Amino acid sequence: MGCCSSKKVGRTPGYEDPTILASETPFTESEVEALHELYKKLSCSIIDDGLIHKEEFQLALFRNSKRKNLFADRIFDLFDVKRNGVVDYGEFVRSLGVFHPNANVEDKINFAFRLYDLRQTGYIEREELKEMVLALLHESDLILSDDVVETIVDKTFRDADLKGDGKIDQEEWKELVKKHPTLIKNMTLPYLKDITLAFPSFVLSSEVEDIE
Amino acid sequence: ASPVTMNAFELISTSQGLNLGTLFEK
């Protein structure tokens, strides 16, 4: 990956005071600052404008900027809170905060619901679930017959759709997660607890900036 | 577990596109 020409912390678009970000997220101030190192790395990997574009997000996830993936698209869209096609620093830190091991479980459950509510109707519909299963199978080069896919989706709906109206609402989703807590396992990134170890270069680069 | 016996959401959660841990790999 490339490297930004700009080293000034304040030039990052959407840059926010680490104290404020730390007060609104499960991160400490030094973790927020360490995340800035990661953000700078990601946000200048293709387009050096200090913002994370979808291609840069894909590059970071898959080592391939052109790789299309339904789930990566959804994550990016949820990170892009302002819906302007890019993820700025504040959006990045706040969104990643949901994945922190100490983040509120309710927030994780809600985030996962929004992620799977592909068309943002307020419900996870049967068609959406099937679309996600097919996308996962395609991504994994797994071939299952349509009958088997239908069986998987049916079984999940029998488990989740308590009201039997053919769609899963937030309340039903919460009940499902209560029954199967592993469903939100991917909403926690253990790495986020050791972020300052992962990006110790922050300490060095901030000292350099002070001298400049 | 066989995909057939898995909850669809459990299956989906294994997607690489949902594995944000990759962002932290150097």
C-alpha cells in the first residue's frame, strides 16, 4: 500500500479531536490516535485524498481493489454515515467502535440487523436472506442446489420469524441472537483491544509532527 | 457443521467480506 504525502494529523478530512472520539466510543484516547495511523494507511492506498473510498476498503479487505462483495459493500455503506461515497476519519472510528470487545451488545445487534437489512426496509426479508446465502456460497465456491438453499433459508425463518409474517423485524432478530449468540461473533474484533500494539508507530509519528 | 444444518446467518457470518480483522493485518 502507498503512503500519504501529508503527515499533518489535522489535514485528515473529518479529523476530530481524539478526546471527543474517545468519549463517544469504547476506545481510549491513545487507541483513537493509533486508529488514525490505520486510517491514514487505508485512506491513501489508491487515492491520496485522506478519505477511504470503496476501492481502498476492498483493497484492505481482499488485497484486491476490484473484488466485489455484497457484505463488504454493506459494511462500507454503513460506515459511510453521511452517504457521500467515502468514509471519513470520524465515521471510521465511530463505526469501528461497534466492533470493540467492550462495545454495547445492543449496538452490535442493531448494526448486524442493519447490515442484513439489505434494502433498508426495517425488516430482513426472505429474499434478502436467500440473496446473502447465495452470495456467501458464490464467494466460497460452494455449490448447493436451489432446494438445499431453500431448506437452509426456510429452517432459519422457522427459527427467527416468530410472528410468521415472512420477514424478520428487529425484535425477532434480538430474540434470535439471544438464542444463538454466535450470530454476532463477527461483530467483535479482538484486535481492537490491542490497537496501540498494532500501530506503535503513532507515538513516533506524532513526535515528528510536534518537532515540525 | 454441514451448511444444511447451520442457521443461514451463521453461514453468512463466515463471509470474508465481514472479516474486518483483515484491516489490521500489515
